[in-house]
Amino acid sequence: MRRVVVTGIGVLTPIGNNQQSYLEGLKEGVSGAAPITRFDASLFKTRFACELKGFNVEEHLDKKEARKLDPFSQYALVVAEECMKDSGVEMDKVNKLRFGVIWGSGIGGFYTLENDISEAALLTGAPRYSPFLIPKLISDIAPGHISIKYGLMGINYGTVSACASSSHAISNAFDYIRHGKADLMITGGSEAAITKAGVGGFSSMKALSERNDDMASASRPYDKDRDGFVLGEGAGAILLEEYEHARARGAKIYAELIGTGLTADAYHITAPHPDGLGAQGAMELALSEAGLKPEDIQYVNTHGTSTPLGDIAEVKAIQKVFGEHAYKLNISSTKSMTGHLLGAAGVIECIAGILALNHDFIPPTINHFTDDPELDPGLNFTFNKAQNRRIDAFLSNTFGFGGHNSSVIFKRC
């Protein structure tokens, strides 16, 4: 098994449009929640979300080309560009047949699906569809665009597993490099689902917070009064590279990816297993593959969506896996700041952990006001303020509708 390291990062989130601003937002405990500007949300039960701030796609992509892309693909290309520049890869010195892309998106071109179809057929009744309709909406098109831009001829496909999509992409890319089928992989995910149908659909499921009178503090993981997640948008990319390949070109190494665990709840289409059995299994498999004991982990970046059932189930699982060491862990949900980026959640949360590992701090779980009596008060949820701590290894959890569970572990290299 070959070693796999992270040598590039690109990120676009509601609290920072690049690596440096995201790092600053995580350290400062910034909330990305604000009134929705994408459409008139005045008649919706939830009228806020975690949209990108100050983002202009034309600063990154040609206007004509950008129009041919759904926002989720635009975001993918933007973070891939930052990631590639950050990595310092010289494309004329790598084998492009061994350089691939695996990309996750839970929903794909939702904006295109909603807007183009309604404009073409529902309003006019005429079959006047854009020739770009299908290429804009299919979820696998983002890795296709990335490969075309950089001439990457290696493994290329998309992963779709709801909110675990980008974590599954990372796990798959990890395996291909470990097993010698690739040397470099751009992996991650993107999502752009803050639309009428996106907000309306999640709202009708009672999944979203309705705290319209206090939007900035609406995402409240582990708080007694949490009432649902806050929808977010954005993307993240990491460059995974075989260790000796990275060393040979003198690459900077952020961290080493050492273990992943993938399971299913086999329980319910949207609700987690109440005892967190699938989550527990994913964490145990990741630890086993990494060759680590529970006490080797200092930080767990949780799925922590701010839903009444999900938060409790995950904490139960953490306590089962880590036992007494759970009380020595730092635990936090960065969704309290970014909102829930659905298929892109896993990668931006892995990036949060990688940045924390490189800068010796724990990102906080903001918006905590009232302790939940169902959660153990002895656990350190890193409430409201970042904490200084050296991290040698961290675990990141991501779970998706359908019962998809993913845990990944990174360590210092």
C-alpha cells in the first residue's frame, strides 16, 4: 500500500472564498447565515441560508463559458484552480494518464434543472430546451470539466451519496493512489442548491431551521433548542498525491490521509439510526485501516447538522468508539458556521481539519446557548470559541440521506 498525502487545497464557502479567508473565518467563529438573496423567499417558512459572499464568477471564468455551466460546476472549477496553483504541480512534468479527478455532488445541477425546465416547458408549453441543459445538470459533469481544463486523462467520475458525496470521492481517490492506479487525484465536491425548490423541498421535510428572527445563530449543533440545519453552498478541492511522488517534486505536504470507513445505516431514508450504529462502524473501520487506537485522535470534526435526532445519534457513536478517551477529545461542528453544504460538506470539513492541524487550533461550534440534557456535559464540544491545541491526527464524519456514512482520518506527515 502506497502512502497518500495532501499537497493542494482550494475552497469556496459561505465564510471564506479561498483558503486564507476560510481559515480566518474558522478561527474567528464567523456565521455565514443571512437572508436569501438568490430569490424572493418572503413566502417561505425558512427565509435565510448560508450563501457565498462577494463571489463573482466572472473574476474566475470567462463570462461566455460560465453561462454554459451550472453554478455547482462553476464552483468546482474555481476551487480546482486554487488547488492546482497551491499544489505547485508542473503539468509538463507529470503523467496525465495517472492524474485523475473524482468529484462529489449530492444534487448536481439543481439550479439548471429548476430554472431551465420551468422556463422551457412549464411556462410556455413548448419543447424549447437549451442544448446545454443535460451537460449542465448531470452530477458527473464537474469532474469532466476539471479534467478538460487541465488535460487530466486518468480516472474520472462523480460520486453521489447525498451529504456524504465528497467524502466518498476522497475515499475512492485515496484507494486508487494506494493501489497504484494513479499518482495524483483532484478530489472534493461542490453544491449549489439554494434555490426555490431546494429550500422548499428541505423545508417541507422539516429539515431546515426556521429561526428567521435570529438567522446568524440558527445553526446550533448540540444546543437544546436546535431546530434544523441551515442550507449552504460552495465547494472544496484537495490534491491527493502519492508520497514519494510528492517528495520527488519538493511539494509542500499539508497532511497524510491514512484511513477511511464507509458503512450504511440500513435503517431509514432520512433519519439516522438512533443508536448511531452505522456511524460507529464507519469510525471503527477508519481507525482500523489507519492502524490507530482511539487515543491517537485529538479532534473529531462531526457531521453535526443541528438536527434534533442526528446530533444525538452521532455523539452516542463517538462515545462508543472512543470510550473514556472521548472526554479528552475536542469535538466540533463547523456547520455551525458554514451551514450544510450537502454533497460538498465532507470536503470542506476535511479541509477545516487539515487547516486546524497545520495551525494548531480547534474550530469552534458556535451558537451554543443552552445545554442539551441528553448530551454528556463532560464532552468538549469546543463551544463558541476556537481553542489552541496541537493535532497529530483527526477524524471527520459525514453522513447522508439514505443512510450513507463516511469517516476519514488524516495525520501529520
